[in-house]
Amino acid sequence: MSIPMTRGALYIHSAPSALCPHIEWALSSVIERHTDFTWTAQPAAPGMMRAELAWAGEQGTGALLTSTLRGWAHLRYEVTEEASRGVDASRWSHTPELGIFHGTTDVAGNILVSEDRIRYAYEQGQGNPAALYHELSIALGEAWDEELEPFRAAADGAPVRWLHHVG
């Protein structure tokens, strides 16, 4: 039985330059191929570096990439994985202050909030509109978007490299 394939992108929005070779080494173990990133200065955070790569691999590669980078100090990144047979698309966002946010996405990249998550927000809100708004903001990952947006904007026009999972 063949394992379904998918593709996605990894955006390292900011990383200390000393971590860059370690990041490449760690990601190479997931992609099973040497990753020679093109690192550029991150204008939104002087002294930090940024890089992007497009990847193709087995379902779940996005989660593996995210897990590989989890817990690295001072690292901001996002990983996307396109929908594939039996699996919805996903986006993971990470900031040092907030940790990891995971959301299911539609074809346009919008976060989809499940029925159960909306019910939870209602329950937590207990009729208080401010509390309901807060819970829905968390479900949408708004705090991560707010923190990462300056880093995304600074990346306009940056190159993207395609890497394929071998195996």
C-alpha cells in the first residue's frame, strides 16, 4: 500500500544566525535530503535570518517539520501542508512567546474552526460577548497572526526552493 504524498511550505521567519546550520541539519533528517537554505537577513528583526523552502513528501511531513523545530529558542516559523487523500490541509505557526498553533485550512489558507470548537467557545463565553470573542480569537490563531505578520511582510519577494522527500 502506498503512502499518500502531499506538499507544503516551511517559512522560517526569524532565526539567530548561529542556529541556521543546526536548523538545516535537523530538517534534513525529516526530508531525508540535504537542505541548503538560502538565508537572508530578516528586516523585521535586525540580526536575525530568514529562509523558505517548498517541500513534497508523505502525509504528515508538515507535522514532522513542526515537531523538529519545536522548542528552539528565538525561532519564529510557519509550516503548511496541502490537503491530500483523506487529510485536510493544515498550517502550524510558532513564536517563542506563544508556542505552536495548529489550524486546519481551506484551499485559500483560511483557518477552519470546527463545530466542537465553536461549541466550546460558546460554553466558555457563558453569554459574555468579550469572552466568546476571546475564545474565537484563540481558535483562529489571531495572536500568532498578529505576531508573525511583520515577519511575513518583510519576506515579500523572497526566493522559495523546492525539496522532495525521498524514501
